[in-house]
Amino acid sequence: MAAAGPRSSLRGALCRQLLLTLVVFSLACEACKKVKFNIPSQLEADKLVGRVNLKECLRSADVIHSSDPDFRVQDDGSIYTASTVLLSDEKRSFTIRLSDTKKQTQKEITVLLERQKKVLRKRHTNETVLRRSKRRWAPIPCSMQENSLGPFPLFLQQVQSDAAQHYTIFYSISGPGVDQEPLNLFFIEKDTGNLFCTRPVDREEYDVFDLIAYASTPDGYSADLPLPLPIRVEDENDNRPIFTEAIYNFEVPESSRLGTTVGVVCATDRDEPDTMHTRLKYSIVEQTPRSPGLFSVHPSTGVITTVSPYLDREVKDKYSLIMKVQDMDGQFFGLMNTATCIITVKDSNDNLPTFRQNAYEASVEENTVDVEILRMPIDDKDLINTANWRANFTILKGNENGHFKISTDKETNEGVLCVVKPLNYEENQKVVLEIGVNNEVPFSRDVALRVTTMNRALVTVHVKDQDEGPECSPAVQYVQIKENSAVGSKMNGYKARDPENRTSNGIRYKILHDPKGWITINEISGSIQTSKTLDREAATPRNDLYNITVLAIDQDGRSCTGTLAVNIEDVNDNPPEILQNYLVVCKPKMEYTDISAVDPDEPINGAPFYFTLADTSLAVNRIWTLTRVNDTAARLSYQKNAEFQEYYVPVTVKDRAGQSATKILRVNLCDCTHPSQCRATARSAGVTLGKWAILAILLGIALLFSVLLTLVCGVFSAKKRKGFPEDVAQQNLIISNTEAPGDDKVCSANGFMTQTVNNSSQGLCGTIGSGVKNGGQETIEMIKGGHQTLESCRGAGQHHTLESCRGGPVETDNSRHTYSEWHSFTQSRLGEESIRGHTG
């Protein structure tokens, strides 16, 4: 199947799927002869036509030129179409000129283009009528112009099958634009194969239509395979380029360097990419204000840059640019569009702050502090209330003593000069200050200008005199006194002066604070004397100065205070002292124990210490030895034959100046593995009595003496009484065992009540025998002796054996008395006592 070409009036490129049959004739002739190519009647832009051998013609050629602008020749000899080419005639030719500019030689190659001819193959007589051919049904290039004006239906091309020369063939198509959206855009004549378009097409909506063509016999037999038939819509420059934004806003710092990028503008074009229709070019149409021109735009990238280093926000802070974009690479017939670009010039610190005056004067009274004495306004053209405008003030000279401070008023941007330390008229009547000012951020101009980035001004401050009180200067004065100086020792004290006459006349002194009350001060002269003995070791802190606060008062009652720092010079008045009192040494695990000493005196009167055993007797020296450990410690060691016991070891320690002290150490040589074991045993064995325990013991002793005294008195009164045998009178009353209920009570001869319970009786220092039933008759056993102990015997039918309180045996009286005799005797005696009690 073959296809007829499109009408000569159609423009545009053919489809990329076009199969070109290029026949390049390698002419055996001499170089620089004609070269012939067979091409289709129409070629789109940038299509390869063929290749020629340039080096065979002129190897040293450095300039290659085509005489026909529709064709371009590359360095390797490849020939391409520069635009769409329509070969209306059968032939077309052009010349390739080769030049060597160094040798001044030139040669030409003639290129001949001929239209490619269709070759028809005649059918063989023995060939079957409907036998298919493998290469007769192929895609035929086809295109149509976008937005064509018609007339419609518009003929595009004719599709024919080779079989149509001998047989009746019907043609049909399908695909987008036929039976798919957009519907009914294309149709084909059934009999002729002519393909038509019914209406204009927008390439931005449909850029290609992939149709399928069919060839069949009337009886429905397919003469060939379906033929892909792509129809490409050739682009027309019908879309203007459009900026991505209607208004662009950019910022650029003032004083920017030449070529500083401001921003980028960008536009898009809906036409076919990579064609002249979408090759855009940017330009600046107008700048407001017009003069001078400060910006430029790259024609291809749209990058806006500065072309002048003189952007000054203080002159103009905003610029407006009218930007234009045009397709067709900016040619006059290309479509265009515009946008607005607003460029704001940002402030930078390109203006120095300056004082309005070069010199200022101010005054202040002496001894005043925290007062404002001067305000210094400045001028700065930079943007107000920014770091480029805010001022920083610095006192460069004249404030070495720190009397002044300068700060910035945040509202007015003025420099505020204040006095922060009192001035003294007598020392300086005038102070000259040099003050500089700059901004919070560095100056941004060129380096050559930065040497003068600080404006300066002089300020003269006049100090006014005041009638002031005494001056305690220096505030701290020092004096040295030897420790243990005699009471009443005098020495220089504190001195204040009158700043007006620089003397101490008329000034009185008084001590405001003396920690220990050791010092008194002379009211007129300020000299001091000791009122007590100074003890350096008693001062707090010990090794620091002893500070006394002194008040100085002039004749008008004005005063000042100062400190008299007394350095108490140490003397060797304290011997060293051993820190340990009780030591535990575990034998044999511990072979020694260390002791140490301290001396409250100064180091010059302290260590090294010398330790010795104070007792030179053999009892100590044969067991204990002392060796030096360091300047403040010694090692106490024992002999192996020492016994386990507590020792009292006297040790003498002496300082370097000869002061010494002796201390008796309790050393417990213990059989243990750790000293804590012996300490725990010692604590449990030793009982310490408190004051209340001692008082209770004394009260108990007193009570015991009172009891003994009562007993003695009772015995003497009993001996004086008559009417009862002496041996009976000295015996205790023994109560027999009875079956009567209740407790049986009797009074012993010593006057104490005795109570018996459960057939047992107790006496304070007497023995009460037990009554025993003998055949049902009660008997009472009287036993002589008043101070006896009863050994308990519960066995019935046995007499009790009594032993003396002294531990020896006691003889007993074997005489027995009946109950009636005992009763009559006691009743009479009780009656006498009762009468005496009433009469007494």
C-alpha cells in the first residue's frame, strides 16, 4: 500500500516516525564533485538529509557555509534541514563552501536533491490474487495545521493499497477523532481512501491522533494488516507567554555590589516545547523612576541583577519595573506579555551617626553620684528604629577611674552621660572626656572608609566644690600589736582628715565596734591603747586581721567611718596538745598506734614537734617506745612480751620554740581483731553514775541510818521496862499456825509490825520461829536473840534451826511458856503503852 503526499499548501513537519530512504551515492569521482540525495517531497525541521565527506574535499577547512538557508551543515559533514522543506520541483540543489582562512583557500561541494520516486512491482501471472505482501502496508507520514481555516472538510491524504490496482478495495479508519473522543473529527472515503478533517484542531488539546487504517474486499476479506496512521497536529504560535505572577516583589540591600542578583522572573508558553514558538526572551520595558538605569535582566533566564553600585535607600527606597516576555526568541512578530516587578531597597548601615557638636560642656558637684549631667543628640540618615540607626556611645578617654557612664536613650537615640562614682574637687576640678559613637551593626561601606567609622566629640566636665565632712582615707588602716602586750600599751591608731585643709585638726574619734573590747581610742588624736590582754588564738577568725570600726566626726557633726585592721603578732604562749586520750591496740594484729598533736600558735612557734616518754621508769620503757612519723605525729609501739591490760603512758610533746606539755594516755592493749571490739567491751563494763543516781544512793543511806537509830532507841526503852523476864522481853512473838482466816500480825520487841502469810514470817533483823501443831495443841516457841536469820524449812513436825546474822550459831533458851502466861504479860504491857500515849 502507498500513500499520496499532502497538498503543497500545507505547512509543518512530518511525523517523527517517518521512514526516510536515503540513498547516498558514494561517487568514485574526485573530491569536491556533486553529491546526490533522494528525499521525500516534504521534510520537517532538524531532519537528517545525508552526510558528505568534507575532509576529502578540503581537510584543513575551518569555515563551513551552506548557500541554502533551509539546510545546515555540521563539522562531520551531516546535512540537516533548518526548517520544514517542501520539494515542489523534481530537483533542488545548493552548494557547501569550505574555506581555510589561514591558507586563503576555498572549495565547493554541490549537493543535488531529487524527489523519491514510487516504484510499482508488477504482479506475476502465476501469483495468487490475494496473496499478502509483507511490505506493502506501512505507516505513511501525515500532518495537519493547528487552527486550520479550511475549507472543511479538509483533505489530508489518500490511502491506497497495491491490491486496488487489480481488485476492488474498501477503506475504513478507527481511533481518536473517529470513534473515540473527539468524535467525527476524521473520516475516509470508502472507495477512494481519501482522508478528511471536519473542523479545526487545537494542538494544546490534541497534539497527535493515532488512527488505524483498514483495507478489505467487498466480501469482508482483509487485503492487508491494519495500518497505523499517526496524524500529527503542527503547532501554530497561538498562545502568548504568561508570567507566573502578575506582580513580583523583590528586595535588595542598598550599596550592593555590581551584578548582585535581585530576583528571577519566569513565564510559561503552552505552545510546542523546543520550538521557536516557546523560545522566550525577557526584557525591561520601563523603570520607575526612569533615571538612572540600575537593573538588567538576562534575556533567557529572567534573572534580574544590579548594573550600578549606587543603590541608595536614602535617595529612593523603591523601584518599579515593567517586565516583558516575548516568544519567537523576541522577534518583532512574536507574541508578548508584561508583568510588574516591585524592587524594595533594604536599608544597610551606610551612613555614620554624627554628633551635632564637636565639643560639649557640663558641670557636677563633687560627691554626687547617679546623676545625669549631659545629653548628646546625634544624626543618622539610616532607617529609624533599626540596628543601622540605633547608636552606641563609648567613652574613649578620660574615664580611667570609672567616674562616668554613657548610655543610649532608646526613644531619642541620644547619648546620656551620668556620674556613677563621686568626684573629688580637691583632687580634680575638671575632667575632659572623649566620646565616640557608632551603630549597633558594623559600617557596610568599602574598607577604605572604615578607618573613620566612629565620630568623636569632647566633653569637659567641671567639678563644683562642696563644704564636705571628714574624709576617712584610706578606708582601711593597719596597725600591728604583739600578742600578750601589757594592758595600756599605746600605739598609733586611725587618722582622718578634712579635705578642705588636708589636716586632722578638729576631728574626734570613736570606736563603733570592737569584737572583743580589747582596744580603746583617744578621742582627740585617734591613737589607741590596749584595755585587755590580746590573745591571738581567741580572735575569730584566728589567722585573720582583728577589725575595729572607727567613727570620725568634725566640728559640724559630719562624719565618716573607717576600719582599723589590727594585726596581732603571735608569741609562743601555747604548748602543743596531743589529740588522743584513749587508745586501743589489738595485739598481735596491730604492732603500734599513732598519736598526733596540734599547736594553736603560728607555724613559726609550732611544728615540728618532739615526742618523748615522760616516765623514765623501767615499767614504761621496757614495754613502750616512741618513734617519729612526721612533724606533727609519733608512733607508739609495744614490746611483744606486753600483757593484755590497760596501761597509763605519760607522753611529753614539745614545739620548736621549747613549749611543752605532758599528757597521760590510756592505752588498752587488747586481745581483739579490731579496736571497736574492745571499746564496746569497755562501754559495757564501765557503769557511769549520774547525779540523780548518786542522790538516790545518799538518800538510801540516810534512810538506813534513821532505821538503825529507831531500832537502837527501841532496844534501850525495852531494857528499862520491868515485870517480865528479861529473856522473854528480848524475844520475838511467834504466831502459831492457826486455822482462823485472815492475816496474823504481831509486834516484835523492836517496835515493828511483823506480818506472816502462808505460815511464813519475816522480820527486819529478827527471826520468827514457826509454830507447829503437836497433837492438836498449839504451842509457842520463844527464842532469844534480836538479830537472827531464819532458814526456811517447810517440813512439818520439825523444829527450825536458826543461824546468827553474823554467820555463827546461836544458843537457844529451852524454857517454854504457856499461852496464858504470854497473853497476860502482853496485855498488861499494851495497857501501859496506851495510857502513856494518852497522857503524852
